[in-house]
Amino acid sequence: MNWGLISHPYHRGGVTSWMMDFFKHARTLGESINFLVPNPKTPFISASGKLPISQILKNNIGVVSEEVDFRFELGTFQKRVSFYKNLILRNLPEGSILIPSDDEAVWRACAELSHLYVFIGVLHSDDEHYYRLAENYHQEVAGFVSVSNRIKNSVSFDKPHLVIPCGIQISKNRSFPEKENKLVFVGRIEEKQKRVSDLPKIFREILNDNPDWKLSIIGNGVDMESLREEFSNLRLNDSIEFLDWIPKEEVNQLLVEAKILIQTSNFEGMSVAVMEALAAGCQILSSQVSGVEDLENDERSHSLIALYPIGDIDKAKLAFESLRQSYHTSIPKLANTLAEEFFSIESCWKSYKHFVSNLSPQIENIPLESRAGLSSDLLALCRLLKYKITH
């Protein structure tokens, strides 16, 4: 069985983190798997300092990376679709399993090749972007994988469909140091999904009765300035630290030292931050969102996970208190064991292999294609010139 992971050029968070871990794990097992990704000749305008995946994976066998320039980023949608299609056709035998990232151009390329390949639609989040992808391409998808039950229950197309949380690498039988009275937030600093404006409100309520607690905020994003301002207005600066994006090893070390991960989101899939925090021995304080809620019925989670209605600051404070009062020295090991059972990359891989074993390419149903030649290149050049003039 041959596998192909096809991704947007840049690392964009939990989706691509999972894809890279999935790829590397399958490679260690000797599986026939390739990671197909464009390689930017120069940094994209939209990159915002992010690393290209081709650079992150540059020393890994099985990475297929073809160079692209500004015409890929600034040209037409169909131009990108054509690039991905050709990348797949040149490098993967017919009948291979195709797993796309969250980029619609990748989904469209897989859909247009669904009569030759087994196209798996992975739904990573409880939001309109993924539901629209499912709506647009369900005829070509051989099977859906959702990372949570809420997402699966929101999609009703007559296709094989399984819940498989994204897997992560988990250190087994690890020991934990004495935990600090610290909360950690990990993620994009943005209001739309992460609802970061609740962070200072909740932390202020926590400090009223627990003045020795600290908060570390890991990440960056469009709403960072307003978040910093709100913490300052509430005079909380002495109890918080902003760490920007830091290496994964440093994130893990902070999680190992802290007692609680806090998640304030409006919506999620199955948060990688939650999975990694549990693996690092943390309790979870979270809004009631997709993914983490799937653990509520496991009796072990009662002392590990406390959920509150989205935006409800008073109930968030009560949820924090329930975690604080239930903490004991065996909590880190219990959290790590739960993470290993539900979220290990080994379990994720086995579930995918079982799921795809009976799937096959779909009946030929290729969408009409737009022309992707000179018009796309001219559009890209005009957009590049406009950008240079305005910047």
C-alpha cells in the first residue's frame, strides 16, 4: 500500500504538525509513504515568518519537494490545483492513498484524481471551512476521517466515516518533576477561533483567590497587541509572561513544569495543544468545544479535565477551582497514560491502516478545469507589482 501526504508549502499549525509526525512514524515502520509539498524559491508574501515544510523535513527520506515561485502564491486557484495534480501523478502510483492538508487547492487536486487514487477527506476542525470542503468534494472522497465525534456527527454524507484523533509522539513511562502553580496557553493569538480576550478575564478571577499562580502565553497572532493591552489594563503583567513561538522542545518543557493548560476557544477540532499537554502531565481547563469533550465520559478524566460554556467567565473560574482542588501527585502520570491511550501516533497509524484497507478509487467524476496558463502568470505578476508598490 502506497501513501501520499500532500500539503500547502508552509507549516500552519496542528494540521501540518500531525501530517509530519504521521509521515515520520510510518517511515520508521518501513511503510511506502511520501510527503509531497511545494518548495518556495523565495519566502511567500503570506508566509509571515513561518518555516516552509520542505525546510522542516529536508533531511527526511520520502519528501518530494518541487520548487515554486511567486506565480504559485499569487496566481489562480486552478494553477495551484494543476501543480498539485502533476506532483501527485509524477510521484505516486495509481491506487495510492491521498491525504490532503487543509488547503482547498490540495483537496481539489485529490478530487480531480479520485478515479485513480483513494482520496481520504480528513476533517480537522469544527468550523465552516472543513464542512464546506466536505460539501464540495464528498462525491470524490473515498472515506472521511474526523478528529472528533462532534465533527463526524455534523457530516451526513453516505461515505465510510471514522473518528481518529490526530496522533502525537508520546514519551512512555516518563517521570515528572513537582508541578508549579502555573497555567499555560499555547496557540494563535486571535479572537475568531481562540477567543483570547477571555484569557485576561479568567486569569484575573483566578488570581483573586490564588495570587501565587502564574500564566505563560506561548504563541503570536493578529490580536497580540490588544491582548497585551488588556492584561496591562487589568494590572496582571507581574503574573504573566509572553513567550511568542518557541521551539517544540521548550513548549514541552513548560508543559511538564505547569499544572494546567488553558484553552478558551470558540471552536476546535481535537486540539494538538490539549493532547501534548496531557502527555506532559497537565490538567486541562477548556471551553466546551469539539475534541476535548470526547474525553468527558472517561472516568479518569474527572480529575484531569474541566470544561465550561464558551465565554462563561464565572464557570471557567469554578472549573479551575475543581481542577486545583482535585490535584494530587499522581495526576501527571494519569494524564500521560490517558494521552497515550487516546492520542499516540502508533494508535493513529493503526486506525488509518485499518480504515483504508477496504477503500478504493471512486467512479470517474472529474470536475471541469479552468485554464491555468498565461492568464494565471499575468495575474500573479500584477499582484506582485501591486504589492511592491503598496509596500
